[in-house]
Amino acid sequence: MGKRIIQQARGHGSLTYRVRKKAFRIKLSYPKGSGEAKVVKLINSPAHTAPIAKIKLGNEIFFNVAAENLVEGQKIYVNVPGKLNYGDIAMIKDIPTGTAIFNIETFKGGGGKLVRSSGLSAKIYKKVEGGAIIKFPSKKEQKINENCLATIGVIAGAGRTEKPILKAGKMWHIMKAVNRLYPRTSAVKMNAIDHPFGSGRGKRIKSKVPKRNAPPGAKVGLIRARRTGRSKGGVK
């Protein structure tokens, strides 16, 4: 008798394939107010690759990705024109060209969405009407609205990937903390009862198309075409 393939087991949502809620208890956001704020604490979050800064602005407390050289008790400025030290939060229009930034909003009030991994930073390439062209670590460029917020500096935790992971067990725990499947086994290496691609036969398959009435967990491979063959109306 076969068993559920991995897609079905993960979709079922058992404890084996469920992430700890505690890992994602911290939600990153930008504050509604502006002015001088204080870094209350630096937190090691298992769900994030970089340290997280707990910041207090007046009576409001929010969490942001920590910049390099940021320390507990440090004063930072939120949306104060002219204040552009590392860790400060400012609008794109108030940040000069060539400045390193991270945790960038894609629209005003949406919260930081871009460049949030440890050791990364983007740069303001040039100012244009209504915004600025941002150059990302991937060398891609994108126009961002001038009223969007971003944090000044480089994200802390650079060099995280330089230390080798010597044991498979350590990698398993790292991936478990963020609900990632590890180790991942190739489907053709499995037994026939464990996966539609399994068994030692037909390993050099060109393609696999699942049956149209297959259950969601067994729909693996290429997406079934609506129809096949030459169109009666000719090539369009």
C-alpha cells in the first residue's frame, strides 16, 4: 500500500510540516508618526536572517530590520528631513542619490517589502519625476514613489553564509524554523508507491503530464494543456 506523497502530507497540515507560531511572532512595520525614536532592544528572530530592532517612538513600538552598527539605546530619527544616519528612516525624496538603503516600501504606507535579508542594501541610482530609480543587489532597477519610506544603511548580519554548515542536522533545524522542506529528495529517486515519478524505470523521461482528474496532491509535473493537436482554424 502506498502512502501520501510529500505534497499531500504538507497540504494536510500535520505537526510534522507545520512551523512554530512563535518563530513568526515579530511583524516588521514602519510607524505612523515621526520624530526621534529609541532602539529599545536588538532581537534574534529565527524567522529572519538579520537581527530585528525593537524601536519606541513616543507611545508607539514597532519592529524594523537592524542596520549595521546599530546598538541598544541609540537614538534614531523617523521621517525627519536632514537626519540621514545609519538606522534612520526617511522618505525616498529626502534621501540623496548614492545612499545605501534597505527595507523599502513599494507604495506609501504599505510597510517595507524590498531588500530585507542580512548583509544586503540597495542604492538610490538617480532621482526622477515623482520618485527615484533604485538599484537592487541583483543589479535590477525599479522606480519607487518619492513618498515611500526606507531605512538608511546596510542590513546587519553580513557574512552569515560564509560560515559552513557542517552537519545536515543543523541545516534541518534552520529550515524547520521557517517551515521549509529539508532534505528534498528528487521524485525519480523514490519508489513507485511514494510518487508518480518513482521507480527505476523511465528516469530519462522527457515530460510528465498528470491526469486531469488526479487529486491536488498528485498533480505533479507539467500542467495539462486545455487541448492538444493542430487547431482547426489553422495556426494563429
